[in-house]
Amino acid sequence: MGARSIAALNRLPDEEKHVIYAQFIPPELLERFSLSSEYHDLLIQGLLKLKCKPGRTDVVLELRHELGFEDPLLYAHLTDTMNGQVHVLLYVVNDPHSVRFNVDKMPDGTPTEFGIFRRNVDAEIAAMNAGLAPGQVRQGLRMLNHSVEAFEKFVDYLGHEVYFIDPLSYHNAIVFERYGFQYQQGRRRMERIHSGFSEGGEYFSLLDGSSPFRQPEYAQSIRGRSWAIHDCILGEPFTDIIMYKTLGIHAGLNTFPAAKW
């Protein structure tokens, strides 16, 4: 094949690159929603959309379980690192049959940009009370193990031994630790966050019930800490964390021991 980067894949004829990109769709996801395992069937039906034009160094994949549904079943945005490795910017699997919470947009429809520039607080409270984590508009499908397995086959196909990922929220980073990822940057920050939420820490004392997102019991909860961090308890955004996974190796990191979800 010869193509080892997203940029190189994007230069291939559509037929070839579509086959390759379809590899990181978990077969279990297609089976669960009775979708065809043939990528061209999904393209013809309009259920699969790929943005991978020649000249671009990224690819966006959207897979829906039915035509015209508001949210994709699977959304993935990948790009190249400076040395041609695969970097996952966003990878989301939604349960389309679950309730939707409009945390991604204001009542007038203005995007919240993951709550970075503006927040629909009422929708966030409802989502939090329903058991969701920051950034989720719907419940997930608990298929991360299948997603990681499929994605690692794709990375191996490209001839790489590692791939990188951006955890957009604190809970994402902790979950990725459980699946064997380690930190290219941000491990010390994660350890400081854990220390801050431990008894006597600077964030522990701020879990004072002053907002719905800052409850005392959140100190020992992955999801609770993540909502408190989303509520700016750190005094700064949760950014500049980059993780990576070496194929076939579990790094064994755990920056939040004895955690509950």
C-alpha cells in the first residue's frame, strides 16, 4: 500500500481510501444496529460520510444508524502528527435511542463549543442528573473496548506501533488510562489534580455545594470530578493533555486510585 499517514491516505483513489478508513468502524457496532458491513452500501444509503479530500491532513467520519438522524452513531476526527503518526482529535459513539441533552447548543441554537466559550447550564444539570459526563449529548454505548480493538487494527495496518489521542475532559483521561494509554504530556498535572481533590487539597475545599457541579461527594467520583472541572474549579481549562497507546501494551497507569464512576 505504501500510505502510512492520513495525508497519504487522502491522496489515494476514493475506492481505496474509503475501504481503509472503514476499518476503524467496530464490526460490533454495525451488527448491533443491523447495518451493512460493506462500506459502499453505507455510502450509497447516505449513512456513512467521509471528509478526506486530497491535500488535507485529516479525516472526518460520520456514521448514522438512520438517514437524517440528528446525531451520528459514530463520529471520528483524525489527523496526522508532525511525524505522520495518527492523532485522534475526537471519537464519539452515541446511543441514538437514549434521551438527548442539548449541552452542545444554547436555547437559541448557538453552539457551545463543548462548553468552552458558553454553557447551557440547565441542559448540563439535566445531563449530569441523568448520569452523563461533560460533553455528552446522549448516553454512550459502552463499546470503547471494541472501538479500541478496531482502531488498533487500523493503526497496525498503517504500519505504526503507537497512536495519540486528546482527552477532552478529565473523565476521558481516566477512562483511557484504564484501557492502557499513557501520557505524552500532562501526567504530572493529572497527579496534581488528584492531590487537589484528596482530603485537604485545594479543590476538595471548593466542593462546597456552591453550584450543582460542586458537591462534596464528587471528590471520589470520576464523573463528579469531571463536572467540577468543567465548572472551572481548577481556575483554568482542562487542556494540553495528550495521551498515546502502544499497540498490544497496557501502560498500567492509574492517577485516580480507588475511583468510582
